Amino acid sequence: MTQRPLRVALLGAGNVGLEVARLLTESAGDLRARIGAPLELVAVAVRDAAKPRPGIDPSLITTDPAAVVARTDLDIVVEVLGGIEPTRTLLLTAMANGASVVTANKALLAQDGSTLFEAAERAGVDLYYEASVAGAIPLLRPIRESLAGDRITRVLGIVNGTTNYILTKMDEDGAEYADVLREAQALGYAEADPTADVEGHDAAAKAAILASLAFHTRVTLDDVACEGISRVTAEDIRAAHDMGFVIKLLAIAERLPDDEGVVVRVHPAMLPREHPLASVRLAFNAVFVEAEAAGQVMFYGRGAGGAPTASSILGDVVTVARNRLAGHRGPGHTTYADLPVLGIGAAHTSYSINLRVADEPGVLAAIATVFADAGVSIQVVRQDGSGDDAHLLVRTHKATEAALADTLGRLRTLAAVREVVGVMRVEGEAGN
Amino acid sequence: MTQRPLRVALLGAGNVGLEVARLLTESAGDLRARIGAPLELVAVAVRDAAKPRPGIDPSLITTDPAAVVARTDLDIVVEVLGGIEPTRTLLLTAMANGASVVTANKALLAQDGSTLFEAAERAGVDLYYEASVAGAIPLLRPIRESLAGDRITRVLGIVNGTTNYILTKMDEDGAEYADVLREAQALGYAEADPTADVEGHDAAAKAAILASLAFHTRVTLDDVACEGISRVTAEDIRAAHDMGFVIKLLAIAERLPDDEGVVVRVHPAMLPREHPLASVRLAFNAVFVEAEAAGQVMFYGRGAGGAPTASSILGDVVTVARNRLAGHRGPGHTTYADLPVLGIGAAHTSYSINLRVADEPGVLAAIATVFADAGVSIQVVRQDGSGDDAHLLVRTHKATEAALADTLGRLRTLAAVREVVGVMRVEGEAGN
């Protein structure tokens, strides 16, 4: 039995869109065999129709995306435009008109995913978005389906290639942040305006998407505590290195014990060098998922780039196409657990605190007393230098952010503490 | 709307089966919310009914698995009995009677998967088997679904925990194989009869399953070239170490260029220490998947154990349950590509060859000529010792196994070559 072709429209034909179009053409035979019907590209909406787009039939090109999604004969709309509007309106229209959607739009999903999920539910269509987090790495489907019989307790990952490239170069070459950023911009690893990457906003959007799926709870970008890497210095990295640690920008989503709530945060953190995430170099991404029965599972691969992202999109297209042929939808988005989303004050981690202190007898005892009074247990203390430059590096056991803030407040009132030079969170220590 | 409960029967209640039963009970609320209907455990078939099984309602226990699968009211049969018969007959009966099957039985799938797949197709039920390869690691679903829009070229992995435990200990402690095996047996990491693990049969079954999925081609256990680790010596590991390599038992499934065919093999191989698989220690598993658009993607986690394997099984149970509620099946098994499955002679890799040679002028030239005549390009030559104990370590560029066999045959005819002491394949070198 020959099945009718499934009609695919593409919104956006930049780097990723062109790769999607290329794969649809070059792998047509494989895709047809895997789906059970051919895919037919019927429209490609672009901003600038004059740009040459080798491999795309020019008669499919249009600058009117609204006209594309107004069609009622589309099976699948692939969206790689990015941005919030007009993209949201386009996708809502596409779904209302019966098309399933495959999107890579992390910003829109993290900011207003629920509007999209509800629209998909209402229209009885699929909404898939594997490419929105960690590019080519199969991650959302494993969390949503493979681990659906388990209880995920934590997701910990490197999900932004630009910042990981910068931190890797700072670690390996001892260079300063500003110099490496300039180099990354010259090489195309960082944008001319790098804010979204280096301030952690991109990673925070991905953390919100991961947390929503992992904990069956609605988590939006606004719920994510976010700190970028622009204040990480070569000195921070050297100090971490001396203690056997590396600094990475981590996205962390945790379920607190007894379902008290979830905390989602993005910030630079020290990781032990032997931790598997510590060896994730340059623009690669990797994500650890911890579940009660499965233990720790890690996913690693290319987090960005035209072809890797297109691979991920095409995987979703195949699933959505199979679903349409069978006349059903994949599992919908659930938020049944509806756990409280708490601020970073509830997060529980270890800290490395760099203090400039007076070099006089009794200082360590006074400082240790402050930590004890605030209920923060000290793991290691290291003293560097002497005289006016005496530094104490204090690494704590796990404590809440609230207890840490309390400790820092008390330390600042001590005459012997000249300055709290820096505080860095520590993640991934064994048995801590 | 309240959905009717889905009836689950469990065949086997060993380590994994008990964990499956425990999760079905303890996570009942979560599972119900994720599926949209409750799961009800209705029968547990065991060998010995007298054994205490805490947490399982004794009235569900039976020693008659045939009576369980004869029921026509089952939704899902979970099989953790293992073995070929009577398990195959039980599963065929279960499917014919309308139940979907979730199994961890790698031996049965690798030996006679097609019989099971055809039965599932005929009965219109699902057959899921994520737990059969790499325990808790989501791997089969990502290959089958996430990468369904891409072309997988290679799967390279550590898929047997026992052998990886032994090789890790040999590498880190410098110990001999027999001593580490005894220790592994005492600790429960190796069976009393370790043959299936140490001779590579377990890994070969998993390689056959991975290759079938990755290449949409029927690959059975008999198609897999298999060599275990029982002949790896402390000296081999030391020599590899000195050159910056580590020895791992790898399962490798490759698609040859131009779709000439696929080659599937399991054997010890040298990996560069900086390769991500080199740092996979003890009983952990990890699998690299290389695809044309996605590039390299790695999956890492616990490859065995009751709870991790049960997590994987429950993930499949949730999918199968959702499918039944929606009245459809997941994507079936396809072998549409039907590529020729070639012997190891067609494999293409690098080699490290250890030769004991006469210590006289012209020997290296004579040996280099032999390699050149056989069309095998030399990458590095290292000479150790002198006099009667002169050794040459030759590392080649990539060549076919056939060309290597030809080279070794010619080398054995050279008077200057006293002995071909050993040959080890080399995988994972950059740009090779």
C-alpha cells in the first residue's frame, strides 16, 4: 500500500534550516522506509528571498510565513526561526490548522511553553522539541520516555558550548576571560553580542525545559537562578586547578528530598577533575541525569551546529510523521507533579570561599566559629600567603544557599576578615 | 475519565524481577499519572515458589509460566527469565494471546529476534527490549527514534561490565588476568562460570542487537566476530600503557563506505588514553554512536544490576502501556536496508604488532618491505631491547583485517622474524 506523502513546511532557512532541507532531500529513501511514507517539502519561509539557497527548489521559497501556516494541508511544520514573536503566533496558527510542530526554539519553550503545549493538546497534534536542548544529543526523549518508569532526582549538565569553549581555553591556556572571549568571537564560537551565552540566559532556558520534563512540573525561565561566567577570572581557575578542580558553567535542576520542591539554577561551579563532566572540552555538551533506580546516566555530544541540530530535528520529524500515519499523537506534556519551584536559597551544595584575612593568632578559630554558628560544616581549610596578603580558602560540606548567605553576612562583621574575595559553588564531589 | 487498569504479568522474579515488582508498587502513583491509567501486577511466574519474596503478594506467585501466558486478558508481559527455551515459546504464546512484551533477553533477541519481531507484527502488539543492552542506559530508543532522521555509520562501545571491571583492575593494579578474575568472582562481579562474559559472547549478543537497529539490517549472534579477554596479559596492558593506550573489550558495529555492507565484531582493542571510552572504569558501560549529521554521541551509565535494569524495563512498560491505551503500537522493527553482513576480513582498523626479531642490520628494512608489499602503511615503529630479546612494536594506519592477515603470513616466512608475539587492534585514534 502506498501512503500519501506527508507535507512538511520549514520556517527559517539559516544554518540549521538549510541542513534540514538537505537531509530531507538526500535521505529521502531512508526516511520513507523508516516512516512508511515519503516526506514532501512544500514551503520554506525565509526573511530574504534573494539569498542563494543551494539544494532548495526556488519555487518553494516564500517571505510570508503567515501564509504558510494558514494552509490547512500541512502535516508538519519545522520551526528554526527562533525568537518569541511572531514565532509563537505562527506556531499557534499552524497547530490550530492541524499541523504537528517540530521546533528548536528554547527561548519560546522556556518562556511560554505552556501556551504551546495547551495548543497542541487542543488541536490533537504533536509538539516535539529535542533540538532545543543540547543539539544532537538525544536527551529529551530519554528523559521523557526511557526514564518514564523511574524518579529523576537531579539533572546536571554543560548545555552551552560557547561558555564551555571559553572556560576550557581559560583552563588550558591560563588566559583571561576577555582575551578568550575575543578569540572565540573571531572563531565564530561566540556571537558579536555574547550576552545570552556568557550571562547564562541560554543555559537557563535549557535548564527550565529539562526541569519541566524531569519533574513533571511547570518551570519557566523566570524560575531559574542564573549567573554567567563573565566574572570568572584566570585567578579563580588557577586556584580551582591547584585544588584538583575545574570550573564549568553548570545547569542544575534538583528535586529536594520529600518532594519539598525543585530548584533550578545556572552558575559557574567547581567540579573535581575526575568527574566525567570535567573532561567535556570546548564546544561539546554533556548532561548527567540521576534517577533513583537507574543511578547516574550521562549523555554527551555536539550541542550546536547546523548538521547536529538538523539530525535532532529530523529524528523528531520521523516520530511525528509515524504518529500522523498511525492517526495518533506521542505522549503529551505532563505537569501532574506540580512541585513547588523554589528559589536558589533552598539549593543544597558545597562552597569554596576565598577570604582575605588578618594574619594574627585566633583568626582561624574565630572564622570556624562563625561557620559553626551558621550551621555550615567545614570540609577543608587552606591558608595561602601571610602578612597583609593572608588568604583562607574554605571548602564546606553541603549547606543551603540560605545558610551560606548567613555565614557570609556574619563573616563580613568580623574585624579579622578584610574581604570576602569570592565564593564558588562546588558540585559533583563523591559522597557529598 | 477513569481508565481501566492495565494488567501486567512478570515472568521471573530474580534480582531484576524483584526490583520491577518493587517499582510497580512504590511508584504506582507516578506511573498512573504518566500513563493515564494504573498498572496492576496480576501474576508472577517463578521457579521456586517457596523462596521469600518481600513486597510481592503471595497470591500472585505461580510456578506455571505457561498458564500465565495462556491468559487472554494480559496487557503486558515482562520477561526476565533469560535463556532461549522455554522463554521463546512463552513469549510467542503471550503475543499470540494479545499481550505486548517487554524483555531484557539479549541472548534470545540476538539469536532469534526475527521470530519474535514477526510474531509481534502478526499479533499487532509491541515488543520492547531497552534493558537487553547496557542496563540503565537509554540507548536503543535513542538509536531507533532520536537518530531515525540520520545515518548511523558506527557504534563503538563497552557493553560488558565484568570484562571492563577485570581490564580496569589489570590496568590500574598491574595484576594478571587470572588473579583479577578470581577477585571479581569473589566480589560478585563475575559468575562462577565466567565464559559468557570473558569470551565476549554477552557483548557479541548486544553488538548484534545494536547493529540490527543502527543499520536496519538483520544481524544475529552468528554474524558477530568474537574474541574475549582471557588471553590479554599484564604485559599487553603494560605495553599499551607505555604507548599512551588502554585496553578495553569493545563491541563495534560499522557500516562500510558506499553501503558495501556491515561488519560487527567484539574484541579487545587499544584505545588512546584521551578517548572518552578510555576513562570508563570498572563495571560501567558506555557506547559511542557516530552518525553523519549528529557526529559522535556518547551514552554512559550502569550496564547491569537489579535497579538499573528495572528502570529501563519500567521505561518500556510506560511506553507500551501508553500505546495500548491509545490503541496503537510503537514503530516496528525494520530491516529494510538489508545490507550484506560481512566477516571480520572486511573490517578496517589499525593494529599494534609485537614482533620478536633477530638483532641484525637490515631487519627493519626487510620488515618494512613486507608491510609495504601487503599494502599496510606503518604509523610508528618502536624497538625495545637488543640481542636475542629484540622486540619491534609496529603500529599501522588503518588496513583491512584481510591485508593484516596477509602481512602476518609474510612476516612469518622472514628468517629475521623469530616470532609474532601478539597483535592488538587499535581503535579511536583521532583522524585515522
